[in-house]
Amino acid sequence: MPKKRVQRIASNNDQKENKVSMSRKRKASSPLESGYDHRQTKTILGHIGHHSKEILHDMGLDYLSHTSTDSCSSNSENFTPAFHGKDENSQSSSASFHLPPVPGAPRILLDSHRDNVTSCSDDSSESSIDPNATPCLKSIQNLPYPTLQLSIKRPSKRQKTGAGAFDYFSLLSDEIILAIFSWLPKFVLSKCARVCKKWSRLVMDESLWRRIDLSSKTLHPGMLGHVINRGVWALRLAKSEIEGPLFIGPTSPIKSTRLSKVQYLDLSMSGTSPSVIEEIFTVCRDLKKVSLENLEINDAVCSQLGENKDLSVLNMAMCEGLTANGLMPILSNCRKLESLHIGWTSLHRHSIVYLCLCLPSGLKKLNLSGCRDNITDEEVLQLCKTCPNLEELDLSDSTSITSLSLSYIILNLNNLKHLAISRCYHILPGCITDLNDLPSLIAVEVFGILREGPLTLLKTNMPRIEVNQFPFSNIARPTTGIHRTSIWGIRVRDTAI
């Protein structure tokens, strides 16, 4: 092989080895320390303009330096990269180019460095800078970063109305809103009062609290006074525990003199004292129908009750403590009575005599059951003359009356519709058929007088009249049968939604 050809092959191999080594150096070293050709240099100069320094300064970035040990140093202002190696297109063996400064990348902080970096506010002093921090960290700490304020958003209890939402309910008049509220139960109304001031004002309207049922409840001192001041019209307190006084607080003397609007009051079998009942009647002077069944009363209670001149229905069945002195203010002032129940009150004979003499003439329903030996035929005759318009009369368990009392009833009570003479043992069974002479009579009760055989014969002889169909009397009672949601036909219990 010629000698010249061998030299060419050797020179080519050397060039290849130099190129391989140069490529390896370029990959291992940074681009600023390796040599670039003319085309790479022109590309860098094209991308970086003369405004790069101002832009990078506004961005808060510094420049890299080949003499700095950090990845970003703020002390290097002029950087001149040196390119080594030969270019195939150039005639000179080496050339140096003066390039503009190249921006440095932000330093990635390790976990150990993050504690040294703190946010600096405008009011912070230079003493807050860590003296052991690197120049890069000092430059970061000197930057005017605002103070970070973290806040945790918690869900609010009230749902706020959006910017585009509109409250159409506010366009309704007070009358329409009250009409809507009238369909809500009382416990829902108390929750509606917490919505806003307008609703709180409307909920306190008297039209929403006219009928209240507090039966089987416990009313602590002052609670019943708040209920009465709401303007209640029909109030049921059957089987409830009422504690006095009715009004408490500094304004109690003023509230106690304010008359209420209660007209229908049911206190049947409630657990309370006579003093509390007297206090109730002190503020309730417009009562029309009252039930005091199975309560303990005294003359003071009857005196306050007698101030209700419009009283028409009074139920005092099984009351304890009723005397002639208590009956006197009631019979003297309450002349509009139409229905009276004073059965099983253990009245003495002189009290019954006074009762039969002073009852209102317009009385239509009377229950005098349970008088035992304290009522006789003479009192029955006086009763028929005093109250000729009676329609219902109950003389059950009056063991002293005889068949003569039936004659007085037939002669004087022409409007009588219902008569109860159960367990009146001195009345002859044969005289009961004489009640057919009363044209208005439709029912008669004779429990305990006749056996089954004579009772069947009596029903046959009295085909127009119902016999033993009503074992219990409903005279003046607020609730009868299974209807426990109303008093005297007025519904007081709300239907739960």
C-alpha cells in the first residue's frame, strides 16, 4: 500500500477519535464550558437580545458564573465563555467569542435549605436575614415578597343568597304571609321567628295563636302568662301540670292587670292549686265556656269565675270544695248560663235548695247526678218551675226521688229531649212508660232499675224513645268520645307536617 494512502487513513482515524472525545466532553460538561461552532453561537445571539439584562433584572434572576460554586450567583456580571476546539470551516485554530450574559436557572432548594428562606414584608428589618445563608439565598431573602396570610374557609351555617338571586318572598304583603303561616303548626312558627326581624314580627301576630293545645304538658312559672299574652282564644290545658305564678319578672304587676282574650278554657283534671286557678280567672274575664272537672276549688275561685258575665257553659263535675257561698257569685252574675254540670260535687242539701231556686231561667242542660239523699221531689218541682226550658236533665243516682218527680217533669218540662234517671230505685218501673206523654222526648236512661226482661218490655212499649243508648253524660263537657283534638267543637290541636 502506498505510503501517502496510509498517512491519510491514519489522519482520518485521529480526526474520528478527536470528534468522539469532543462529543463525550460536550455531554459531560455544561454548555457554557464546551466549545460551540459558529452556527450554535449565532443561534444563541439571535435568541438573547440587548434587553435581556433588564428583563432578567425585573424578574429577580441573576447570572451564572464559571468561577462560582453555586448554581446561581449574584456577583457575576460579565461572563465570557471560552470555546475550545477547531472548526472545520474556519482557518484559525482557535477563536474566542465575547457573548452577552446568559440567565441562570432558579436554584432548587433542598429540605435543609427551605427553613432558611422566610418571607420578608416591607416592615421587616435586615436582622431577619440568616447570616449563614449562601449568596443565592441572601438575594432571595432580600426580594420584596409580600407576607402570606393563610385562612381556612369554613362552611357557614346560613346559606347566603347569590348575587343573581332574588327574594320573591319579600314581595308578598303581610296579610298573604300570615295566611301562609296560619297553615303551620305552632312548633314550626317558633322556628320561623328566628329567620329575620320581619318574620319574628309576623309570627307574634295574634291571629296565629288563637287556638293552642297544651294538654299533658308541664308549664313552669311564667310560661302560661306568655301563652295568654299571645292573644289566645281557645286554650286546652287538660291533664297539664301548671306551676305558679303566671307572670314573673319586673313587669309582672303590669301584665297581671292586663285582661286576656281567652274565651274557651279547658282545665279538666289538670294538676294545679286553687291559687293558680284564681290567678287565671283574675286575668280571664271574657270566658264563655269553662271546664273545671275534677279540680280542687274554693270560694275565692268561684268569686273570680263569677266575674265572667258572658259565661254560657260551665263544667264543675267532681269538683272538691264547692259550697253555697261559692255558688252565690256564679248564679248571681252568670245569668247567661245554658249548660251546667255540677254532678258528684257532694253538695249539701241547703246548697241544692239554693241551686234550684236561683238557677237562670234560660238554662237548657243540667246535670245534678250523684246527689244521693240530698235532693227530693220538692227540689225537683222547684227546679221544673225555675228552669222550664230544660232540654237535657240528668238526675242519676238520686236515691230519694220517687215517681212523683216524673209527674212534675211531664207537667212542666215540655221541651225536654233527654232524661237520665239511672239508679233512682224509688221510681216504679210501671211509671216510666208515662214519659210517652212528652212529645219532645227522644231518649231516656234507666240503667240499674230494670232487669233484662222488663227492660225489653219497656222498649216495646216506648217505640219512639231510645232507651239506655247513652251511658255517659256529655253535658258541658269539652270533649266527648274519641274526639280529643277539639274543645266544644273547636279544633285546637295542630296537624303535624
